[in-house]
Amino acid sequence: MGQTKRSTFKLLFYVKKNEPKKNGNSPIMARITIDGKQSAFGTKLEINAKNWDLKHGRVLGKSAQALNINQKLDNIRGRIDAIYEDMLKHDGFATARKVKLEFLGVGVMDDAILKVFNDRNEDFKKLVDKEERAESTYNKYVTVYNHLSMFINERYHRNDMAFRELTNDFIREFDFYLRYDNQLAHNTVWVYTMPVLSLVELAIKRGLIRDNPFEDYKISMEETDRGYILKEDVEKLMMIKSPHKRYEVVKDLFIFSCFTGLAYADIKKLTRNNIQSFFDGHQWIISRRKKSDVSSNVRLMEIPKRIIEKYLGTTRNEFIFPVPTNATCNKHIAKLIEAAEIITEQKVTFHTARHTFGTMFLTEGVPLESLSKMMGHKNISTTQIYAKITSQKISKDMDLVSPKFRAMEEAFLTVS
């Protein structure tokens, strides 16, 4: 164990005078203060406030009642002192809340990682029910909870673990478990470890632990090669006659996404209220991304405007488009790409349209900051991936054109 960190510890008994009971007595409270942070609880004892010694935090006089209550207060103080010393000895530190919970017998299970995780998931579910957060995010948290539960069970043969038991090895082993036992890709491991890391930060905020046991663990998302199609491919797609009538709506929605950058989930929830005339006299889509709840404002160009007009009155509710399922869209897009004779290195899905918007508009000179706001990115570093893609494209184009200057280069080298 490292050197124990002493802290400023104080226990004070006081009477809650402003809440007297019918018999005229007031409850006696206890307040623990450690390092300036307080935590109070009721002692289940009561006394008439006029018999209370404010200076010494005891009952005045030598009556049987005074002696009895003072004895009980001494017992409480003795137990709390012992809990505090024990915590310092075993954990290296103590917080007011931890000492209180231990005294009340709530103990370890109140600060157990799966219990806190489950409570947080239940709170998140309430936000999903109010349609304030996405159900897909909730499902991700449930999946992570299940993985973590299985991991604790298999590695530690336990149903749960206290936050204070967590070490740096725990998160590294969990990473290994996801990566090798469950064969998950690096970016999925990154997504699944994030909620566990934030649980530890929550435990620190609540005073359950003082230091972050996962401080040395570092993981970041790998930049994946984001599939996109070129401007001329979008044009080819616009010009083909759909191989089947039912493909028409999917083709229109894909092109709509290529010119607005909206993802499938955001197009699906688009209503007439999201289309607004703005300060510049143009129509804009004013919305919040379903995935991140970040605002995404896109000025409507002529092509997406025409697509909106085409579907006016085709839905029975306030939504603009009759949107098929994501799986149906992806199936039809594959047929459309084939019909348009578009050659791509990667499989084209509905989400490819969003990436196409990013690369196409950046290539045409839209600044990174403007693109980031339109795409509703939380962080401009996400948008910078598109700048990297367009730079790679420029590099490839230069490779193609470079041989055509070979003769000139050789002539220059002979004269210089």
C-alpha cells in the first residue's frame, strides 16, 4: 500500500430545530466533514431543542434521558472513528460519503460498478422514452453492460465489484476480453470501453474513489477509410432510370443525402417544421442530429429542394419522406450503383451519401468550419478526416498525371 493520505476529519452532532415533531422534540443529526466535503444523516435520536448543548453537541444535564442519548452519541462517534481509520488503512483515503454509507450499512454494493452502470442505464432509458436520446445509444450501453457483467463473472468469479477494487489491470483485461475473446474490431473496443471509463469519472465525482485507476490506459479511434463516390458518380446516379419503381424513393433519398449530408436517421425524422426560410431569403434545414443531439443547419440547394417538393403530401403524418428501412435502402442502393455502372473500391451503403457530401463539398471549396457545422459534428477533428480523404484523392490524381511530364523533366535535368 502507498503512503496513506491523512485528511481533515470532523464529526458534528446537531439538532434540526426547524422540523420539530408533534411531541415537541427535534431530530438529532450527524454531519461528517472530510477535506471540506460534508455528508449528513439522521441518528434516529430526538430531543427537545432547549435541552441541547450547542457548543459541545450533546444533551444538557444528568437526567436518565440525557445520559442515555449521550451514550448513544458516543457509540456513533466511536463507530464512525473506527470506520474512518479502517478506510485510511485499507483504501489509503476516506470521503465523507463513503464513511456515511459504510456506517449506514449501505456499504460496498452501493458503490459497485455494475450497480452504478445499471442505474445510469435506467436513467438513460427514461430520456429515450421522452424521445430526448436515441434508443440505439441506449442499446449500446446495455450491450456494454452485458459484456462487462460477463467479464467480471468469468475473470473474477463475482457478480459485481466495488470501484475501490479496480486497478489498471482491470481495464486492460477488459480490452483484451473484448478484442480476443469476443473478436471485436479496434473501433468497437474503443466504443465499448468509453462508457466504462466515464463510470470511473462519475465515481470520482461522487467521492466513491479519489484517484482514477484507469489513468494510464489510452485508446483512440482509428481513422477508417470512409467510403464515398465522386461528383460524376452522383451525376450518373441522377441520370439513370430506376431499374424498378420501388427503387425510386431510395435513389432520391440517397441523392438528397449527397446534397445535405444528413444521415439516414436524420432524414427519417425530418418534418416540415425543419424547413425554414432564413435571414438570407434561402430555405434551410434546421435540425439536431439524432446520434449526437448537435445542431445541423444546411442551406437547401435546388436539387434537394426539388426532391422535397416531389414528396409533398405522400406521407400521412408530418414527416417529409416515406422512408423504407435502412436494410431495404442498402439493398436497393447496391442495385442502383450497379445500374449506373459506378465502380467503387468499397461497398456503397446509404451512409456513403453522407461521406460523399463531406468530400464533394470540401473538394468544391467549402471551408472545413462551415462543413463541420452543416454535418453537425461535435468536433472539427471528425470533419478533418474528409480533408485527409480529399488530399489523398489529389495525391492519386497527381500520380496519374505525373508520367505525362516525364519528358519535360528529363529535358530540364539535362539543361540544369
